Amino acid sequence: MPVTTLAALALAVSLDLLVGEPPNRVHPVAWFGRLVGAVDRDWGGSERRQRRIGAIIALALPLGLAVVAGTIVLAATVVAPALGALTAALVLYCSTSLRLLLELSGSVVAATETDLERAREQLRGLAGRDDADLSPAQIRSAATESAAENLSDGFVAAMIPFAVLAPVSLPAAAGVAAWVKGVNTLDSMLGYRSKPIGTASARLDDIVMWIPARITAVCLAVAAADPAALSRARRWARVPSSPNSGWPMATLACARSIRLEKPGAYALNDRPKTALPSVADAERAVATVTIAAGIAVVVAVALAVTIAIVLPTVDTVSLEQMRSGQFDLVETRSNYLSLGKGRI
């Protein structure tokens, strides 16, 4: 099982780095996005009714995606274990995105020097903010913030639970990876204050991304060779409205000694003499995100190996306890019968 888990993780990450995103016409997440688009409408009635419908959507759609993914992997495993591992790897590959994030972030940063309009256009694929009046430094800040936040949401969040569950059950691991991706997709499409139907999706995303955001922050601090950045980041981690995104963004800002800001919303590491990122600063920040992604993969592998080692030990202990319990039960019955015979 550990070999199968490691092979699935390696294949998923390799496919992402070597192939990149599948075309939208065959990408399951794109199909899921179309489904979300279909339910993203005015359902009529009061705002309270909209929120209730949104809660049903937030629970049902990611769960349905997880069931489909898990069932496909289970069916493939029944045919052949190797086919099950391959299918699970493909599910994880479709549930994560690293190469596109790094390429797009780097491209936006580079374009701020040569073609500002192109930088604005590409930024729209990373950050949902009005870019019309952003300066080149603010565009670089937005790209850097998005690289840090999306490392958590788009890569770590699905990979870590997959690694934890894969030694136990590949179908369950694939299901949870798909579920996390579904939750995150719903939040990105519906989780706006102007949409009551997206309130539940936003809250669920806040819960699901709590641990991945903090794991990502640790990986970023280690990648920058500055573990103390985590403690410095505490001051700004809760400044953004999201309870999670501030951790990776503030940690990266502190580790790279740059200010990151969304005009009118927040400023991270806004100490005196700390400036918005230059091109060189932003390039170093994106490089840090790249290294952090590698560290996150190492963490996932370590978790999978640890669980694969511990599980047989737990099973053995449980079996021994069961056998001991059975022996005691037999001994108790024997004593009872002996007492009974004596009375007769």
C-alpha cells in the first residue's frame, strides 16, 4: 500500500508539472464549474430561502463529486489494483493545480516591466480584483498574494488529505480530494457577500481550508529559510477578511521582506521602509512558492509513509487484544460451567 500511495502521488504531481492543466472540454473541474454555473441563479423568495438553497448546494454538489470520484476509483480497483492506483492519481491530478499557478504568476510579474495591459489581463486569471487602476507594483503584489493563497487552496488542500487516506483506501482518498476541490470551486464561484446563495459555500470553505492554509504557511517559511516569519506573520494573518488566506500571504510577505496589499482591503507586512515588491522581489517570492510546493509534497509523502507504517501496528495490536478478549471469555465460561456443575 505505501508503494501504491507514493506512486499515485508521484504520478499526479508529475502529470501536473509535465502536462499542465487538461483542456477544459475534458477537465472534470470544468464540468463541475458548469454545474455550479447552472445553479448560480436567482431562486426567488427571501434572502433566507436563498441561503437555505445555498446550504443544500454546498453540501450536495461536492459530496456528489466525491461519490463519483470514489466510485470510479473503486470500480477500477476491482478490475485491477494498478488500474485503481492510476485512476486515483488522475483524480488527484485533476484536483490540484501547480504548474499553471507558477507559470501565470511568473508571467504576470514579468509583464509588469514590458506590457502592463497584458499583465492586467493575465492577472484576471489569478485574482478577482479590479485591476484598472493598479500600479505595476500593485499588480506584482496581487500576483504574489495569489501565488501564496492558491498554493494552499489549489495544491496543498487536496494533496494532504489524499496522502493521509490513500494508505487506508484509495477510493476514499480520491473522494476526499475531489470533495475538497468541489468545496473550493463553489467558494470561488459563489462565495461572495453579494450572493446569499453562496454564504454556506464560503463558510464551508473557511472550515475546510483552515489546516491547509497553516501547513502552507509553514512550508513557505521553511522554503524561505526563515521559520521566524511565521511568528512575525501573526500580526497580519487575520487582517484579510478570510480566516485562512492571510496566513500564507502574510508569511510570504514577512519571509521575503515585502509589503503585499489589496487597495482598500488590507496591507500585509506594512512596516516602515517595507515596499511593494519590485520585479526581483516578486520573482524571489514566486520561487519561494515553488520551493514550498516541493516541501508540501515531502510532507505529504512523510504522512503517507507514517500512516502506512503505523496502520499494521494498530491492526496487530487490535488483533492481539481481540484474541486476548476471546481467551478471557472462554476462560470465564469454563469457570462458570465448573461452578454450575459443582452446584448440581
